[in-house]
Amino acid sequence: MAGVEPDSVESQESPRILIVDDDDSVRDVISVLLAEEGYRCTCAASADTALEALPAGFQLVISDMKMPGHDGLWLLDRIRKQSEETAVIMLTGYGDTESAVECLRRGAVDYLLKPPKVTDLVRAIERALAKRRIELARKRYQSRLERRVREKTAELQHAFVEIEDAYNNTLLALVAALDAREHETSDHSQRVVRYTVAIAERLGIGGDELANIRRGALLHDIGKIGVPDSILLKPGPLTPVEWDEMRRHPEIGFNILKSIGFLSGAADIVLSHHERFDGNGYPRKLSGSEIHIGARVFMVADTLDAITSDRSYRKSQGYEAARLEIERCAGTQFDAEVVKAFLSLPVARLSELREESVRDKAGA
């Protein structure tokens, strides 16, 4: 019937019962009695025959315990594996408590002595079918609930992706504005992000840590929002007082980001991106492993971009010159392990990363 669920079809028809017993007279008597009660009965003379008939679909199996060949427990186990929605009542000619417990432990709904009283058998069948209906209803509810949870989870994941995209686009727009403010360093942040991520991956960094490093590299100069244009864009050398003002930008950036949940990890990198491995950096004069690993990676990437980019006071010196200078400063300005990871990146790969940044800008 199109559009009707199986349980709805079952509710409109009398239950089907499979009677399994090697004694013809027992099968016939039970079959006749249950037919008078409105049940549709099928008989099987052995456990193997019953198992073959099982795919036809039965709500209940009534099986003898002792049969030639495979016994009732063997059949019970197969029914539970092949058709767990089928209820099973076991019959035996012996009042063996241990057997009864074993039947129930293996999944039988009830256990009756042969020959069962008609009233006892009918009540046992009613209990078994009622329990089956409840179990099927529970499974249907659980299935619907699981499906609903999956749907809601997918919706939430989609929403999270959209929110993350919105955050990222906002950050990119902000960084583009900062880059535009410093005319000579346009696209600097995007290039440094790519270099930083590539080096971090060489160090085996991934997952949330890599995401934080990516954001920290992208937002490293966010604190320059608080630096006056007269200092930031000054064409000549800065005075000592102006340098003090310029060196405040890591702390300004940190204070901007630290209270934003998903940027708190990036805030630590922003605060430390002008430290030096030997402790001669600023603002906190941290050294060695005291410096966030993301900041240690960024330092190398930032220097790479500075050397390989044109400036108002000099032309690009190329990747080979950058590699030599960074290697020379390993252990002093830079973490030697980070430098080693950087040097493992071929020049061709560094060039690709720079080109990807250009293509991304063109496609924006």
C-alpha cells in the first residue's frame, strides 16, 4: 500500500505466527487454537525449516526447545541476529529453571511448559506482541530523533561555516584597509599568512593551533590602528619618542583581540610578533620557548616578505638573499628549528605562495 509505513500495515492485519515443533500433533493443536483466536499461523517441523521461512515475515515465533538436529536455542540465536524485530516464545516439556533463564538471557520474550494452557499461551502471545509493539515504537521514535539530530547538526554546521566565512571576510576587509593605509606594504598581510602557514605545516602544526596561527599572522599589525599617521607614514627616520609609540602596536593589537573569543589564540601571537629568540625584542623581551610558537614562525615569514618585497628605500633582494639572511640569524633573532623548517621549503614553493596571494587579490 503506497505511502503506508510497515507498522501501519501490520496494525490492519492479524499477526503472523510461526510455530516450530518436531511433534505434528503439538503443531496442529497450537495452530488450530491460535487460528480460532484470529492469528495467522504457519508451521515448521524443524529449526532449519523455520529459519528458511523466517524472511516471509512473522511477528512471533513459538518454538520447542528440544528438537532433532538444531534445537530451539540455536534457532533463537539465529532469529535474534536475522530478524531482531521478531518476538520469540520458547516451549519445553521440562520444568528446567536454568533453561528458562538461558532463553530469556538470549532474547526470548517468554518461556512456557508443554502442553501450555490455552489461556496461558494466549496471554503470553499478547504480552509478547505488546512488548514488540512498544519496542518497535521506541525504535521508530529513536530513528526519527536521530534523523532530526542529524538534520539539525547539518544545519548548525552550515550556519557555523557561514558565520566563519563572515568573520573571515570581515577580518580580510579590515586587514586590507590596514595594508592600504601603509601604501608601500599592500598585500603584505596576505603573503605573510601564506608563508607562516607553510612553515607551520612543515613543523607538523595543524588543526585549531594552525587556525590560530593563521589568524595571528593575518592580524599581526592590527595594533597599528592606534599609531598616528604622522608616525606610521613618516617618510624619514623615527625619533626615539616616535619609536616608543610605534612599539606599542603589539600591545594595542593584543588588547583589541584578547576579549574576542575566537581570536584569543591569535592575540598571543599579535602580542609577541616583535620578540626575538635571544630576548632582545619587544614589548616583553621574551626569549626561546617563552615566545608563542606561532609568533616564532611569523617572525621568519615576516622577514622573508620584507626582504623579497620592494620598499621605498630599496628593491626586492630575492628569495636566495632572504634564505641566507634568515639562516644567518638562526639562534639569535629566530628559532633555529623554525629556520630549519623554512629552509626545507623550496624556492619554487615560496614563489607559488606569493603568486597565490596575487591571484586571490585579483579574484576578490
